[in-house]
Amino acid sequence: MDVCAVICEYNPFHKGHARQFRLIRDALGADTAILCLMSGVFVQRGEPAIFPPLVRAQAALEAGADLVLENPLPNVLRSAEGYARGSAELLQDLGCVSHLSFGCECGSADALMNLAKLLRTPSFQQALRPELDRGISFASARQRAVEALGGDGTLLTQPNNILGVEYCKALMELRSPIQPLAVRRTGDYHARDLDPDEPSATALRTALLSGEIQTEQRLHSWRFGERAVLAILRTKPREAYAQLPHGEEGLWSRFQRACLEHADLEAILEAAKSKRYARTRLQRLMSCAYLGIDRDILYGTAPYVRVLGFSQRGQELLHTLRTTASRPLVHAGARAPDRSYEEMEARWRDLYELLSQNAPIYGTLRRERVIPT
């Protein structure tokens, strides 16, 4: 049985994600097991997930996923390169994944693998340095360096292509036997208007937060817990800011000054931004500051992996993982083998709950249980 992994966020789950499941089984066979490695309470853009992990996992299982594992938070809040590398390492540690499927605008794993090879050459590093010295963003500098070497820099202008390249690069660096399986991503990733056939996650989040789409589930957003976030950001000592990930080249100091001078999160991000740094980097920095994640935590290896839910076929896959995985698998809500890491997870979940509508007095996610379907 092939096991195809999907590194995902489902923030929220939509028709395009269900389409990917169908295309995976069209390509690999109807009996292919789909394993989703899904971000938990925060997503890679440095924002709280709009729905809790178990809600999003349930949606994936109902659409055809077989096993949903939680991607550890330190993996999620890294840069795109670090996110891809940490996620690919975890999939490799599971010991039974045959394919990694990802959506991309170009729809070609070969094109992205060729670009990934170029990005790993000494020539690329030599071409990149002068571009960075111009003071432009890393994304622009990388595209220019690729084009200077005759590569297709236009691939790096689209968000899903960018992440797909990082997945390919990570698999190459790990010398992984996992094979990439690209699925063409249709529709506009950043579209804010709802399209009934090709909805974007951005449009769905906008509609949910505006009330255009009604749901019984509590929504999560920075806006619902702004005072709680500001309290932590304003009282965090300077030495703690200096240890934050994503704060290199004095960005942490600029961000701390903005936290002391402005009274809302949007104003803080606007004051701290510059042409050199993408907004998502600032959002990840803010997430790490709020959650208390320093560089050692962010770049460490999670000692176990949480199981969020499974189908009948997923249950069979879990039996296989007990013999193939090099990291323990722990069901949601169950005791973990590393208590200190477990306490960090509980704190992150409780801080996430403060970012919800009608935030509860006590954290709730630590008491939730795995979803069988």
C-alpha cells in the first residue's frame, strides 16, 4: 500500500483540498493511504488557525484522509525553508511514507525539482549575495539570482510554487526515498472574494470573520485576543526579545520598540515592517514572542508526534507506524513521554484559546481526544 503524505494547514479545509485527495488516488491507486501532517494551533504565516486542530482534522477525514498527525508548532513557525525541512524530516522519521503530494501553480514536480537543484549549487549562493547586498527582500534577491543563472525565476513569484520548491529541496538534502507528487493548484491563492468553484482559504477566512459565513465553531484570530497579546509583548524583557527567532539583524529591537509605541497589533506590524522583510516574517516573530518560543525551542526536534484522527485504513496505518516510526506517536489528550515538552504544548494551546471568540476561562484543547471515524 502506498502512503502519500500531505503537509497541510486546512485553514480552513475547502474544495481544493478534497480535489487533491481525489487526484492523489487517481495517480497512485484507490487503496492509497493519505496521511496529513497538519499545522496545529498556529499556521506558517504566523497567525492563529481559524479553527482548532481537531475541527480541521475532522473535515479532512470526512473528505477522504486516513490519518491526521499534528505538525509540531516549532516546525510550523519557521521560515518556508525551515517549515519544509522540518516537516520532511518528520515524514522521513515515520519510515513508511512513499510520496509527498503538494499543490503548486505550475503543476510540475520536475520543474520544481530542477529549480531546487539550482538553489543548492554554489553558483546560486554566489549570485544571491550581491542581490541581498542591494537591500531588497530575500524573495526578490532569490528570484533575480535564479534568473541570472538562466533558471525560471517566475516560478518563485507564486506562493505554492515557492513552498513546493522547498519541499523538493528538503527531500534532496535528506536523500529521502519519498517521491514528490505535484498537483496543479487552480484559482487565486490570495483571492478575497468567494468563488463557489475555486474558493481560496483567504476568502473563506475573510467571510467567516466578517460573519458572511455563519458557523457554530468558535473562530480564532489575533483580533479576539489583542489585549492579551499586547500585555505579553509589552512586558517581555529586552533580553527575551534578543533571543527571538526571525529577529536577526536588529529586527527584534525594531519590533520591541514598535510594541512599546503602538496600541494595536496592526500598527505594530506596520511600524516594524521594511522592504527587506516580508510581513509573514514579522507575524512569525510576533507569534514566537507571544507564545514564548526562543531559537532553541524553534529549531529543536519535537520528541513525539500527536495523532489527531484516523479512519479505519488510518488505524491500520497506525499499527504499521508502531514498528516503522522513530518518534513516538501520542494520541491527542493522552500523556506524552516528554513532560516538559507536553507542558509547553499545553501553554501554547491555552494562549491560543485566548485568541478565540468568547475565550473560555480555562484551556480546553488539552482535554480533547483523538478522532476515530
